[in-house]
Amino acid sequence: MSSNGSNEKYDFFFKVVLVGDSGVGKSNIVFRFTKNDFNKDNNRLVKAQIWDTAGQERYRSIASSYYRGAAGALLCYDITDRKSFENVPTWLKEVEENAEKECLIMLVGNKMDLNEMREVDVRDGRSFARKNGLAFIETSALDATGVETAFQRILQEIYNTQARKQL
Ligand code: GDP
């Protein structure tokens, strides 16, 4: 089934936004994740609408409408750029201030293919995520490692949360 058709049928529709410093790989992560639908138990079609900042973050002016209705947020940094990791708390604050309370946040350490240039230990990412109640994954948009898993995990988690609410 096409992921882009506007009149297709689906059971759930979730908006997921990407945030993080410019250059960490957000556009490439979205590009990698081209298959936007996945089946749950073979009978529930979940459609994800993925929002990329399209460079707005360079001007520190992401409109609050960007976050409106987001069920999930991928908060991205670059494992070879310490500064992008140091800015994570600022991004987290922005998401928390602008998104709905239920918005699930996953911390994403991208560019893991550049391990020899690593400036952020995987334990630092994991520990920040744990302290702040976020999910965590490292990815490479270049060789596609972890990208599908990142989206599937956050969508699954969103789905579980929504399903629980409907019980
Ligand atoms: P954005 O500004 O966060 O959307 O970042 P982009 O997706 O435009 O990526 C910025 C730069 O990083 C580009 O030159 C990409 O080719 C490169 N890049 C993105 N993801 C990866 C990755 O996983 N590994 C490597 N080696 N380069 C990446």
C-alpha cells in the first residue's frame, strides 16, 4: 500500500517530529525511512506523518505549530559533534514546552558509522535518556542502521499508549 496516498484507509494516524541541531542528520534520517506504514498484528494499519524542520532550527525559530498534535518526537544529535549533544537539554525543554504532555520522546544519536570520530560515548546518550525518561537509540542514516527500528519503536510505543487509553 502506498504511504503517500491521501485517501487510503488506516486505523491510526500519528504525527512524529524531528528536532535537534542543524547538520545532525534529521533530513537524511527521514529520507532513509521511506516506508511510512507498518502493520500491527497484520490487521491494523498505522500511518505516520513525519515532520522535518527543513532548516528552521538554524534560526532558532521553530514555530510552536510544528509540535502541535505530535504524538512522538525524535530528538537527534550527532555522535561526532559534542556540541549537538550539549544542546539536547535545550531541545528537550523546547519539545516539553510546546508538544502535548503525552508526546513520546526518543533520543537519537546519529552518524554511528563514524565511530572513529565519536565525541559522545554511547553511555552518555543512554544515561541522559534514562535520567529524563526518554527512549534511546543510535542510528546511521548513511548505512540505515537503526533508522527503521527507531521509527518502529516509537510508533509501537505510541500505538500501545493510545490503545491503553481506549481500553
Ligand atoms: P539536518 O540539518 O539535521 O537535516 O542534517 P542533514 O540530514 O542535512 O545531514 C547533514 C550532513 O550530515 C549531510 O552532509 C549528511 O550527508 C550527513 N549525514 C547525515 N546522516 C549521516 C550519517 O548517519 N552518517 C554520516 N556519515 N553522515 C551523515
